[in-house]
Amino acid sequence: MVRTIFVWTCIVIATLVLGVLTLATYLFDRKGRIGHRCARLWGRIALLANRVKVKVEGLENIHGKGPFIFMPNHQGSYDIFVLLGHLPFQFKWLVKKELFSIPFFGWAMAAAGYISIDRRGTRETVEAMNQAARRIREGMSVVIFPEGSRSPDGTIQPFKKGGFTLAIKSKVPIIPMAIRGSREIMPKDRLTASSGEIRVRVGNPIETENYSLKDRSALMEKVGETISRNFELISKA
């Protein structure tokens, strides 16, 4: 209990301080570069406060600066801190529209340039997806959890179609990533924190140029197989 109180106190303070800095720099940093540096520091603070070790392998598989669409599996809340703190690329998140309505937190995400997506499948959703694809083609990398939410039992859940639609429309490589260990630290529907180690394995890029929307299921299967294979590899290591 003491650990959990300490960890959340650190996270809340870091959120307030770094969120204010992100908002303050928005007027002269419309691309959110300073905001991303703040988010990276935020992730590092959360990991350090909870004494979480992170091991990343496979970054040498990524060539160039992007843009890319990073697709990791989603084991627990600390996936976000790990990716922010240890993925050495400038990127944005695709975030559920509802989260932008959270006072202060949502404002900071908007200032950092994160992309709002409405999952209800409305006309606005299609337009937001097209705008996101355009921004990616122009050079912006993004992170998408293809499962849509954290796994309730540690297994990799079925993928949602939206991220793959975006990948096909943007025509940039998908970087499949496997994450293991974050569920043991803070799983879904639990706020108590435990220390431990999180391992990340980065797979080879998967090109999307030759895929159309009718090939979306095949692309989903290919990405899913790659993530599952790497997930098993880091499980055995």
C-alpha cells in the first residue's frame, strides 16, 4: 500500500508539472516536440518511482526515422510508460475521444498533438481517420494498441480493424512490438503497483504499400503472428 501511494503521488505530481509545461509551450511548439519530451520524462518518472526495469531488444530492426505505425500488444497500464520512456522516436498516440474530455489531462494530450478517435463508427470517425492518415504520410509516427484495450488475462486479444485501416491508408510500415511483464506490475482494473521487469521485443517492419482495404484481414493476421511469436520468445528468455 505504501508503495502504491508513493508511486501514484509521483505520477500525479509529474502529470501536473509536466502537463503545465506542455500547455505553456503549445503556442510556439505546435508540433508537440516539447510536449513529447515532457511525456517521455513522465514515463521515466513513473518507471523509476516504481523501480521497474525495462529491457528492449530489436531496435536495430528499425531503419530510418519513419514515419512508422508502432503496434504493441497491451498487457497493462505500464505499457504506456515503457513506450514513452524507451521508444526512441518522436510519436503521437491515437486516443479514445472520451479521454480528451478529462480536465487538464485531456488538454495536455491535445497540446501534445495526440489524435482523437471516436470508435462509434460515425462519419466523423472516418474523417478523423483520413486526417490521421494524412498526418502520418506527412511524417508523423503513431502508436496504436491493436487490441484496443488491456488484456484481462495476459493473453493477446483479438485485434480491432481501425489501426490496420489507418496503416493501409497511410502506406507506412507497421512496427510490431511484443511487451511482457507489465500485467504483473499493474494489470487491468487494478491500481496497486508492484515492481518488476518489463521486456519489449521489436519485430521487423511490415510494409503496407501493397495492401488494400480488401487485404486488411491478411495484414492483421501477419502482424498478429509476428507479435505472438515475439511474445513467446521473450516469455521463454
